[in-house]
Amino acid sequence: MRLFQLAASAAVLALAATAAQPALAQDAAVKKAIEAEYDSYLAPLFLDFHQNPELSFLENRTAAKMATELKAAGVEVTTGVGGTGVVGILKNGKGPLILIRADMDGLPVEEKTGLAYASKATQIGTDGKESPVMHACGHDTHITSMIGTARRLVAMKDKWSGTVMFIVQPAEERVGGAKAMMEDKLYDRFGKPDYALAFHVAAELETGHISASEGIQYSSSDSVDIIVPGIGTHGAAPHLGKDPVYIAAQIVTALQSIDSREISPLKPVVVTVGSFHAGSKHNIISDEAKLQVTVRANDEETRAQTIDAIRRIATNIGKAHGLPDNKPVVVNVVEGTPVTNNDPALAKRLNASLAKALGPGVVVPFEQKNMGAEDFTYFVAEGLGVPGYYFAVGGTTPERLAAAKAGGPAIAGHHSPLFQVAPKESIVLGTQAMVAAVMDLAPKKK
């Protein structure tokens, strides 16, 4: 009996191994095809995107180029969704509707990487000011990968069945583009997806790896403006006015008590004052100071509690320093996005299937290393019934990481003028993972 069991087990393993061979061969062939297409087609596209970045809600050139590339790949395209947003629909028989999203905006940052293809672009923003522009967060890799994904899915139509909705999203950096597309009736016009997918290149993650949480993937983010009025006077006679610089400085200091004294130490929160502007001359007490604050949290309760605390602290410090009732401190939340959570069941499923498709050691455990935020959450908001899966793709080579660890140049973070990633490795793996996810979620009907 024991010998029979051993023989049966060996037979099962042999059959499983035989069945796995075609799948492994197919995955290897997909990777090889994507690598070849990067060298022949995607690399120039990436360079063009990198050298011609555009600011949030002003991505007209980028949107037009993405629309052209998607059409050329065989995708039905609609432009002008939520402003500069582009929607592409690829139909391939019966099956689920899968949303794939890539963000396309750059940042008002002057590139200082020294790369031969560094951006030298400038643009006048929605605020009327001209500034240098850089893809300092890797969105150029995201949109290049989307074109690679579309082209590969068209070439592999015999391997899957369903519809893919390609979302080229504006203004992620201002966490407003996804919301704008949803307010433009995205799901009413193009259908509510059965699944929503996205990825972000990660400078802190080694190339050749992807990582996705089975819960929280990104923190919330809110941009808060605090306007502190004052009563202007001569710097030599401060008693004749109300100094908004001094009042605002007190607010800056007091805001740090929110994390340390008001929020549970078991709940992460960040309150950062990123901008403080006031005055025009040494000896003039101005009549206004302005603070710009970013707020990050990992749950909606903490997010709301923190913003309420900012309002209370800022308003009452103004009162404590004698600001009249008709000149209160004003606190405005100007932009914001909730916490981004992956659907646990979908994340567990795709983490497992991608581990098989991409090979040993590619899918690594997720670790939240900062409180970065994302507006992808608007596509998968609670109540919509759209499960979402957002993953990170490694962007820095092992050699650069090892050199940094040995005391060499540090790996620049996102939004830094020194930010850079390895484009080929990031784009190829991001494309391979997206294709593999579609294959898992929309298998060919037999």
C-alpha cells in the first residue's frame, strides 16, 4: 500500500510538472517579447516622455501622444475625459472588464541627474508661473509600460478573453486627476470595471522585484493652506500691530504636538509644513503670512482627527495673540485623497499568480517605507464595488543600491531633482506583470 501511495504521488508530481512546462515556456516567451519590444519601440517612447514632461492638468502633448500610440496598437480611444484624461477600450470577447491605469503628469522640479536625456523643459502652470518640469516620480515609465501592455495584449488576443480599459490619468501629483475623471462619469460612460490595476515604480525597491500589500498600500494625503492675518506696522514699533510671522511661527511649532500628544502612538500620522511665506522687507511687519501643510495618515479616522486639530490649533493661536474676530486665521483643505487599500482577496490571488508567472524571488513581501499617497483610490472607493490591486515595481539596480550602501551616492527619493530609475528594467517588469495579471483575471474562454 505504501509503495502504491509513493508511486501515485510521483505520478501526480510528474503530471503537474508536465502541465507547468507550457505555462513556464509561455511566461518566458512573453518576457523575451517585451524585452525585444522595449529595445525596438518602447525605449524611444520613454525618452520622449522623459524629455517632454508636463504639469498637472496641462498634459496636452502627453495625452495626445498616448492617444496616438493606443490607437496605433488597436485600441478604441476617447480623449478629454476629466480634462486631459484618455480612455482606451480593448475588446476581446466575453469576460471581465479590467481597468489598467497609468498617471502621466510631471512635477515643477528642475532635473539635476546629469543624465544625457535629462529634461530641460519648462512650462507655465495653472498658477500662471513658469517653472522647470521633470518626471521626478517615474510617471514616464508608467505610461510607456501602458503602451507596452496594450501592444502585448493585442498580440496575445488568443490567450485571454474580456475587455481592458486603459486609463491615462492626469494630475496624480495634485491628487485630483482620478477624481476629475470619475466626476466626468467614467464608469457611466465606459462601464464599471470588475477589477482595477495600477503600478508605481519605486526607487527604494531593487529592480527585478514587485511588491503589493494585501491591505493598505498608500497613506491619505491632504494639502492644507493656513492664512494668518496680521496688522502691518514698522518693525521698530511692533506694539502698534499684530505680527503674522510670529503668530504663524507659533502655529508651526504647535502643529507638531498633534502627532506627539493627540494621536495614538500606534496610529501613524505626519504633519509637515512645507512652505512659509510672509513679508517683503527687513523692517516691515507684514499684514499676512501663509503656510502650506501636508497631512498624511493611514486611516480615515486619524485623517479627520488631524485636520480638525489643525483648524483648532491655528484658529485659537490667532485668538490668543489678539487677532480680532473679523480677522481670524483661515484654514483650507485645498486638495486631498483618501487611503489607498488593495482588495485583500484580489491581492492575495494576484500576488500568488504573479509569483508563478514572473519566477522565483520576483514577488517580495510588501513593506510600507513612507507615507506616500495615491489618488488611484478614487477608482476603487468604498461603495463602488471595484476591487483594486496596486503594486510597486523596483526601479533601482542592485549595483546602485550596493554602491549607496557602501558609502557612494545615495538613492534619491521621489520628487527629488536627482530622482532616477532604470527605465528598461522597470518598464519591462511592469509590463510583464500587467500582462500576467490580465491573463489570470481574464483567461481565454474554452
